[in-house]
Amino acid sequence: MKLINKTANNLRMALAMLHDFVAAGVAWTLAYLLRFNFDLPANFAAELELTLIWVVPLQMAIFWQFGLYRGIWRYASTADLRRIFLAVLLSAAAIPLLFWMLRLGLVIPRSVLVINPLLLILLMGGSRFVYRMWKEQGLYGAIKLHGEPVLVLGAGDAAASLAKELSRSSDWRLVGFLDDNTERHGRTLNGIRVLGGLDGLKEWAKRLSVSQVIIAMPSSSHQQRKRAIQLCNAAKVKALTVPSFDDLMSGKVAVSQLRAIELDDLLGRDPVVLDDAGLHGLLTEKVIMVTGAGGSIGSELCRQVARFAPARLVLFEQGEFALYTIEQELKQAFPALDFVCLVGDVRDAARVDEAMREHRPEVLFHAAAYKHVPLMEQHNAWQAIRNNVLGTWTVARAAQQHGVGKFVMISTDKAVNPTNVMGASKRLAEMVCQALQPSGDTRFVMVRFGNVLGSTGSVIPKFREQIARGGPVTVTHPEITRYFMSIPEAAQLVLQAGLMGQGGEIFVLDMGEPVKIADLAKDLIRLSGFSEEEVRIEFTGLRPGEKLYEELLADSEHTLPTPHPKLRIAQARQADLAWLEKLLEWTSATAMPDEQVRAALRDWVPEYQPNSQQGNPP
């Protein structure tokens, strides 16, 4: 097979050289004929024959040196045309120099020396591009009468690249572009016209019988892309999109790798700008430990940290299967990464101490927690306190004893004016870290944020399952709202907050605008290809401990800005070591029933109002 391929390549190279050899001869001859209006005097005819013997071999030698025969004509590009231009330009300068050195006494008309390179560029470059057109779509391929008609939203670089890819497809027929830049209206990309602005989508889709639209706006802001998706929904056309700008720039995917619109496209936000240099200083060649490493946030933290090449990554996780899953992923994605997987409970002081004594982490991300609100509210309230409060103290105290430089705790927006046990337990965990801050060298940093898309136990996977079963999709209340961000964005901002924190701060992530869960369900139903008549929404009533509206700051708190636009610092009520000692005495007690836990929490967290949905701002 290799021999056959090599023979075929040699044959293609020989044919290309033969073509250019003939082209060089034809161009030189035509230059003489044009100079004399095709009435060539006898003396110049003799000169033409003599000079051809020298000119053509000289040009071929230059063409060879410029690598004109290493490319494939089918993929001829502007880079090939540039090489042809430079090679011909050099040969045009070399020809008179050659004849001056040979001293043959020839008088070559100056106009021939000017006309020849122009003709040669036209013959060599034109033939290559004509061949490419013929191979890709035939000489009349621009007039495509087959394939499903499709409109492209956007008329920038990504759209132009996509148009080239679509022109080779037998499944699609590109009928026009829509772009809000009025300067592009009426112009053409790859022979296809920019019809107008995005607001005209509904009209153009009806006029051109379009049922599919491709959104080619990878470098636009999230709000612009979201508007494009909403226009597609209004026009009742199915929307596809090109990969993100970051993925295109990294070379991981091509612009032609279209995908369906996902919920992230509607709820996602503009990319996080990270202080890469600072994070390299925090993480690179350092031992990093992550508790709860198999959870949604913990596993994403492991992925993000792995990118910065730590000396070692210590994964601490109670769930065996969750730990196995992230272990297998890291092995494949980061084969050079030194990491160790430890099964353990954050409440087990001996196991936590053993892990830190052996591996000596320099930075610790504490993501281990019980976080499911209704589950922790009934029958499990005491376990929420033990895991989220006592577990945090166990890990934090061990971090102090073993010289961990920075301890970053993952908190929640439910810790603000909590109405449930889970939120109150996380507020206590924040206060534990604040109380420990003055007593050692470890710097404690807390990070609050809301819901993350697709996390374990979140509403999105539940909705998908319900839609797959044909419905109904259950929503607790028509007005219930939540903040959302993607798991990677949350993890990146946790890293950034960890870098910026000096000790004792509670960082609040910019969660953007709150989203109605009912609207979220409607979007997901529509993106799954159904209508609300086919998959209905059913309202079931608020669950125990659930708020209508989440808050990121308590009423008595205020925030301070930071250098990062998506991070602010909450100034919250502090706790001291005397308070901590009393709290630990309580959390070390024997198990107590849910009502007793809730009653005690009112004393420990004064802002805690169990099962209250009143007074929460929209």
C-alpha cells in the first residue's frame, strides 16, 4: 500500500512539473507574440527559440526550490498562490541577470520581461484553482439545486469557513446569510448573499422554505447568541451551532462540526478570564488536595487543576464509584499527571490526618458536602450537620496542623438567610473557617455560588429524564427562580478566588440574572423537539426547606469589589474560637431528631428561618 501511495504521489508530482514546464514555455512564447501583436519578426523568432532553452529550465529550478510540487492541487490555497507569486517574481529578476552573465548579445524586449511573469502567474495559479473547483464541486457546482436549504446567522470569518465546508456537502444547500452588521448587507460570501439582519429570520425562512438554521457566531457575546436562538424559536426553525470560539482556536474541533443547541447556550455566560500566571504560581509544581473529588464541582476542580501541572493531585472521596470514575478520566486525559485516589470520610479525623501527613498538600479545595436540600431536610438533618460542619472542621483543623498554605471551601447561596438545614449547615461551615483563621498560618477562603448546570442531583438531569419518559415535567412553583452557571465556570472562579484570597474572606460569584425554573423547563422541552402540549409542565408545590428566591448576600452583609469582575467579597458576621468550641461540643453529641436540629440551628444561625418563604426579595 505504501509503495502504491508513493508511486501515485510521484506521478502527481511529475504531472505538476510537466504542467509548469509547459506553462513556462507558453507564457514566454505568448509574451513575445503579444509584444509584436502576433506578427513576430524573423530575428525575434530566432531569439525566442534560443532564450526558451535557458528561461524554462531556470524557472523550473526556482519553482522546485520554492516547494511548488509538495502541495496537492485539490487543496490549493492562497498560501500556494503566494509561493507561486514569489517564485515567478524571483524568476523574472533572474532571467535578465542570467542573460547578462551569459553575454549572448541578445536584446530581449523589456515588455516581454514584464508580460511574462503576469502570464505565468495566471497560468500556474489559475489552473490550480480551476482544478480544485472541479474536484470539489464541478465547474458548475456553485449552482446547487440539491440538499436541504439552510440559512446561516452571522457573516464573519466562521460563517465564511462554514460556507466553504457546506459547498462540499450533498446534504445542505446554503441559501443566504443574515447578519446585524448593515455594512455586510447585499454583499456575498463564497457566492452567497448576505440577505439582511437577524430580525428578518422569520420572513426569510418562510420565503426560502428553510427549516434549519446554523448559528455561526462563535466570537459573539453570549447575549447575542442567546438572541439568535430566541429568534430561531420564534421562527419555528431548528437551530444548530458551530463550536465555541475557544474550541475553534485551540484546534480541537473544526467549524464544520455542527451540534444541536444545548441549554448551556441559553443559560451560559461569557468566558471567564483567569489570571493564568497567578494560578500557575498557586498550583504548578504544588501538591493539591481536593475533598469530594468525585462530585460535580470536585471532579471539575480536579480537571482544572490538572491543566496547571501540579506536582501531585490528591483526590479524597467517600464514594468508591465516583472516585473510580474521575480516576479513569484523569488517566486518559492527563497521562503525565501524578495523582493519588484516597477513599475516606471527611469526618474521619484519623484518615484525614493520615492523608495530609503522607502527601503534605500545599493548597486544599474542600468540596465534600451533603447538598441536596429536601433530602437533608427530612430524616437526615443531623447527618447534614455532622458532614457539612464537623467534616469541615476536621479537614480545616488538619490543614492547619500539617501546614496547608491555603484552604478553599465551597459554600452555597443557600447559606444566605437559610430556610433549610443544608443552607444553615453551610453557613456554620463558613463560620468555622472564619473562627480558625486567626489561630494559624493557613489562609481560609470561602466561595459562594448558586446552582450549576448538570450537577449531580440538579434539576436539569431530572427534567431530561422526565421529558424522555414523555412527561410531565414537575416544577415546584410557577415563580420559583434560581441562579445558574456552568460547572467549568464555577470551578474556574473557585480557583481564581483561591488565588486572590488572603484569609477569612467569603467570595461571592457573579451569578448573572436569576432564571425561572418554569422557563427553564419550557426551554428544555422545546430543545428536545417537543411542544408544551406534547410534554406538559406540572406544578407540585414547594418542598420542605425550599425558597422561592435564592439570595447571594444576607441582609446584614455588604460586598467589596475585587480586581476580577465576576468576584466580590462579602463582609459577613464573624465567629471566634470560644464560639467554635461550643459548636464542636454540640456537633459531637449523639444523634438527634430533625426538629431538635432545627430548633438548635435557630440559636447557632440567627438568620435561619426554617420553612419560610416569606420576605425573600424577587
